[in-house]
Amino acid sequence: MLFVPSLARTYGGRRLFATVVGGKLRSPQTIIEKVVQKYAVGWPEGKAVKAGDYVMIRPEHVMTHDNTGPVISKFKSIGASKIHNPTQPVFTLDHDVQNKTAKNLSKYASIEEFARNHGVDFYPAGRGIGHQVLVEEGYAFPYTLTVASDSHSNMYGGVGCVGTPIVRTDAAALWATGKTWWQVPRMVKVELKGKLAPGVTGKDVIVALCGSFNKDEVLNAAIEFTGEGVAALTIDDRLTISNMTTEWGALVGVFPVDEKTLQWYDNALNKLELRTFSSANSGIPPPPTHPRINRQRLDAIRTAPVESDPGAEYASHLIFDLSTLVPHVSGPNSVKISNPLPVLEEKKIAINKAYLVSCTNSRVSDIAAAAEVIKGNKVADSVEFYIAAASSVVQQEAERLGHWDALTQAGAKGVLEEGQVGISATNRNYKGRMGHPNAQAYLASPAVVAASAIRGYICGPASLDSNTLPPVKAPTFSISQASSSSSSSAHSSTEESLLQGFPTTFAGPLLFAPQDNLNTDGIYPGKYTYQDDITLERQAQVVMENYDPEFASLVSSIVAQQNESGIVEGLKKGVILVSGYNFGTGSSREQAATALKAAGVPLVIAGSFGDIFKRNAINNGLVCIESPELVKDLTDAYAKDGKRGAGGKNGELTINKGINVSLNMATGQIDVTGALNKTYSVRPVGPSVQELWLCGGLEGYILKEIQTQV
């Protein structure tokens, strides 16, 4: 893209520069938006992909792991029989590899058989953690978009790849059609200043970030890491940080592709080229070119670097000074709690178990750091120490360097039991995640985990020199509000074209659930989740039962009255549910969406949504719209003390004040009438979501695509 300084336009009250694409002006984009643009399908020519847009994407690759089995079942149940592009999926078995039961081995064998029959790349149990394999084998590659049916696909951002999670139905859609939909998240810039002190690692950075910015500053956002501090971070540091942006709440965490990235790939390529004894004079043919990590691809990213445009828009700008950071430990039992290591070290918190295993911190440099601490020492008698490499390639390299032997002599097994305390280099320490719910789980860097295993309490390695560390206090961080916001609720400057048959208006009575974080169990109780024979009619009868037992009957009575008025062309009638922030958080429960739709709720408006809920909703034809302004006005008028998440003024769970809503799906204009009279503007849904709605959801879309191919 060519940046032309003389071509400027006004946007949101400020001057921005545009880029020229095929003779047309395109508004400035972040690097993440540019990568998504590259993989967008059916996107209008010349129109810039921006945060908040719904796009149909054809990602470079889609990874599934042990959940490949359920995806195969979903793939077959919707009538698909052929993988659209066999080079797109990747299967990696990594979650239940220690389960040697006949049932699990049979499942693994059936997944491998399916892969062989369809020509899909397959990595068996023992090859490594899927995310690590995707980086090692080049499926996650700079300036590409790769998705995975696993929340830690954010990790690919460590090498400049836009990685993001999807759900199983999306994976089946990608297998069958090569495509699925995605809403581009709001963009957040995280500027890293300064340089880490000796002994401080990438794990300390992300643990401190989770603890410092712990008010949902990056919830459901796409993070772009920038600043002078990036250059001093190793690729392993970046992979660790990107991996745990998931725990921070983000959907993407991307580092720039700089000289350090290119050198890392040069080293990887050199190792590939040394696989045989071939040489110019040996007469032995050279090894085959790696299909993804090869000189041609590396030269291409060197000669055509991709960067964010001047004037690209971010919802917020977070600043973090690396030079003020000491080693940090997360917990107990929450990534949003982080403490300086020296503070915990003084408390001598005894541990029972230590873990060095995960896609976050089990690479060669991590194992080397732990081995350096362990050498010449013995794991405390009271501690069990468990280690595992991120992949077979990592283990082989660690063995070659002698690091593995230094650690295996102190090997251990097991999970946390009731009352025990553990420290881990993994990514999650939620209550019960590492064993018993009454155990205490902490997260730290590999060196700290190893040192703690030796001494029997949380501490740093002896090599950590306090004289080289900054003062022990909270690291320096700040938020610089962007001069323009690209939040997903911002409305478009032009009308959205509507597909034939898609309603021009969604309208109906407004019901307000004045709660934040209304989770999927509140929307659809867990006791019904595994009743596979439950009908949609029954789902409608129990919807919101755990939140408000009266909700279902209230909606039913309203819908019955609407049905008496008949059908109006271009109008979708129903109950419009409005709730607070992070609506639908919690487990990936499709019925939370299907139950609302079956009850007669065609549209949910919220301050923000849990991303998995929104995916399941749109995959099942339930429209989701964000309008923080409407939520604020309803909260001010009807919530107890005018506060978010406090319920109604009189303790109501569902507020019904005779308010009506009409949403124009072309313009994004919401007209609210009745007890509250006001007009709001939102971003309307794009053609990808409209088409899914017309097809009855993603499964219907897949069937349509299969029929088209035939």
C-alpha cells in the first residue's frame, strides 16, 4: 500500500491520511485490519476492513486438536462429505495424550483415519502442543490469518500472525466451505517502553499486564504491541505474551515483524537445510523445500513489510514501562491478581507441586532457564516437580543441549490436591484448574518455578540480583485515550446494503435485564445442556430460568399478542432484549442462543458480548448489536441507584416499562419510544451475518455452499 501524505481527509473531527488502492482512497488501517482484509471474502472492492465490521474470512489454516472428533461429527451431520481445501485444516492431538484407554486410542485412530482419507496434515499424540507445532511448522506465519478451535490461538501473534479462536461449528464450516464469519474486534495499542532488567522475562510482562490493566481494558479486543521495548523481547517472550493475551481477555495479540522475527525464521530455515548431508559436491540431492518455511516466503515478507498506517484508529492506547518491572507472580487462583516476586518471597509461601508444562512456557529457552537454576541443586523433598516440552522438536533440542537431563532427574507427576499450593509456568490458574478447587495455584516464569521447587517455597533463583532490578513497587503503566475510537459499537458513515429477504427493520417491546456478566448458565441452565433430545419449544420455556424464572412466560405472552397482528413484509417482530456488559460470558453453550431465539427474541442489544456467545448466536441466526449509549440511559433511568449490574430500582430482574424499539438494519438507527424517547446509532450487521440469518444459521449456510459447489 502506498501512503500519500498529500491525500488527507477529515474523520471524526481530525485529519487523517488515506492510502491508495487501485486508484481509490482507503482509510488508514492497523496491521491487524490489513491482514484481515487480505483474507476477507466477498468484501467490496476498495472498502477498508475496520474494527467492528462483520466479514466472511478464508483463513490460511484452521487447527483442531482432540476436539477434532466432535468437529468430524458436526461436519458429517450437516451433510458434508468433502474437505473444501485439504491444505487448510491441521489436526494436532495434544490434550488427552496420557489417556491410554481403548476408548481414547480408538478416537485418536479415527481422527487419523479421517485425516488420511481427506489428505489433511495430521500430527499424532507426542508430536507436541498444537499451537507450538503450528509455529514450528509455519502454519502460523507472519502477515497471515490462522484460526484454531482453541482459545490460545492468540499465541500466533508472537510471530506476527493474526491468530484467533473459533468454535467447533466454525471449524466444520471451514472444512466444508473454506470460509466462516468474523467480527473484527476493536483495536487496542499496547506500547512497551524501556527494556527488561536481567532476570525479568516475557512471562513477567504478561502477568504484570493482566494485574495492572484488570478492568476489562482489552476485553474482546485485538491487541497490537508496539514501542521501543518490543525489540529487546525474544520470540519466545513474544509467544508467551501473545499466548496469555487470552487470559487478559483479548481475542488477538500481535507483535510486529521485525529483524528479530526474520532472524528467528532464518535460523529455522538453516536447521531445515541441514537435515541431510547434501552439498554442492556430495551428489546427494538437497532435502525438499518446506511448504511453508522457505526462502521464497521469507524474502517476500522482507521486501514487502506490513505496518499500521499513520492515523490508524485505536479504541485505546495502553503504555507499559518494561524498565520498571521486577519478576511477578500471578495468583492465587486469578490472573488478575499479580504480585512482585520479592513481596511473595518474604512470605515464604510453601508449595507442594511445581509445573513446567504448557504452550505458554515449555520452549527451549524456558527449559534452559529452569535447567540453569536446577543444576547442582535438588528438588525439595516436600515438592513434586513435573516437566514436559512443548513439542518433540523442543525436547530433542533441549536434550542435545543437555538441559533436559538436568531437569528429568527431578521429575514428578500429579495435580494439586485439596489444601495444596502449586506454582506453574502455564497460562491459567483459575480455581480448580490445576486440581482441587480448594488448592492455591500461582503462575510464574520457568526460572521462578524451578527455584521454588528447589527451596520448597515461592522464590526467585539465586542468580537474580536485586541490585540490577528496579525498585520493588508497582510497574509504571498508563492509559492514553485515543483521539478517535474504533469501538465495535461505532456506527458506519454509510448505509449497509441489505440482502434480498433480510428484514429492513427489527422491532418490538423492550425488556431490560440490568445486569453485567449475565452468563450462559443464567440464560440456559446447565442441567438442560446435555439433554440432547430437548426441543426448541422446551428450550424457550426454560430460557433465563436461572436468572429470572418469570422471563420465559413474560416473553411468551408478548409474542402471542404480536402474532395476532399478522405478518408485515420487511419487518421482524419479537421481544428486544437489552442487557449490560459482557452478556453471555461463560461456557460455550449453543443453547443459550437457540433458547432466546426460540422464545421469540430475534435481537439482543448489550453494552458488549462474551465473544463465544456472540459466535454461537450469529451461528444460529440470533442478531447481536452493541449500544453502550442505550444501556447507559436504561441504567440511569431504571437500575438501582443508577448503577450498572445492580438490578432494578425495586429489585426487578427484568424491567418492562412499555418501551418499544425499532432498529433500521440499513442505517443502524434505533428509535426508542414510550417511557423513554430517544434515537441511537449503531453499526448495522454486514452481508456475512445477513446471509447466515437468511440461511437459518451457519449450518444452513454450509448446506447452501455445498449445494452450490455440486
